[in-house]
Amino acid sequence: MSSRLRVVSFNIRHGASAVNRLDLSRTLEVIRGTEADVVALQEVDRRFGERSGYEDQPGRLAEGLSMDALYAPAITLPAPSGRAEPREYGVALLSKLPLEPLELPVQDRRSDGTPAPDAPVPDDPIHSAPAPDAESVTASAAFPGRIPLPSARGVEGKDPEPRVALAARVDLAGRGGGEATVITTHLDAFTAQHRAAQAAHLATALAPLRGPAVLLGDMNTRAAAPAET
């Protein structure tokens, strides 16, 4: 039995096509065509809004591909009128092999070192959400494996979009034994300062890991950018 693990990272843009038309079925088929064992997804909606039909996208993809799934929201908004569950937008992991969230002792901080717990943010948050207020805290424990990343106010006049990572163990018993850690994330799109702070925070959070690990995601940067590497 092969001990190789095929991994893929895919920013699905909430299932939008190249012409900005919702087509999650196409997204599903693209993922299927990769024949990946583990898929790291970014910009994944979960009942987020009309743009994605209020659909549970990680749930649909997992069911359609017969894969395990874990999800971690970067943004959580209150349920709209007539709906019971909150709107969420974040990252996900899909796996053909057993997947378990990884627990890490992480304290979220802004890049200036001040505490910045999770918080819901106002409507229309994408690319304009304010940093969370220290007084507002959501139940991060509801999403094991979720690692909130730091942000800072006022860099280049932009308020950053909240960012997270999601870490999990993949059981390789069917591939020769052992396990591997996989992480998906989506770093800040606008400033190197934010990305550098987020990358440093993530490196510290993952430092205790032992054994094989792979970090996947949309880093919003060049592969050789010194601030992030």
C-alpha cells in the first residue's frame, strides 16, 4: 500500500466561476479530478448569504466527494431574518482518510501585541471588516483545530479581514501507519505587515508539532517573499 499522501490547496471563492457565477458543482468536480487525499479550501461559505444560496458548502462538498470535513469560520454574522443558524465564511479541510482536529494552545493577538479575541463583525465584512474588539468574544471552542490569526488596525488605511488557520491530524493507518498534520489558512490580502504577523503567529502555534506536517493555503504573496518566509 502506498505511503504517499496527495494534497491540494484550492481557494474556491465561495463556488464562484471565472465569470462570477455560482457553480459549486463545478468546484466539486474540479476537486474530484485532482484525486487528492486531502484538500485545503479557502473562501468557503457556510449559510453565508444569497451569493452562495445560503448553502452549507463544506457539508455539500464532503457529501458529494465522500470525504471527511472540518470547518473553521474566519467571519461569523448573526442569522438573517427567518433563519436560525449564523452566517459563516472561512476555511475547510476535506480528507479521504480519517481526520481529527488538532488542539493547540493559541492566544490570538493583534500584530501590536494587544489581545484580540474573536468577535462577530458587521454585515458586508469581506475586505472591509474591522479588527475584533477585545471586549467581544465568541465561542472558539465550537471549532476544534481553529487558530485565530492576529490583525492590526490602521495599516495603510485599511481594516483587515479576520483570518484563521485550521489544523488537523490525518490518520495514515491505511497508508503504512502513523499520522500527519495538515493545516489550511488564508493570509491577509492587502499588507505585508499583516501577512508577516500572521505567518509568525502561525509558526509559533505550530512549533510544538512533531512528525510530518504540511501547511497549505492562499498566502496572498509570492513564494519567495521575505516577510512571509
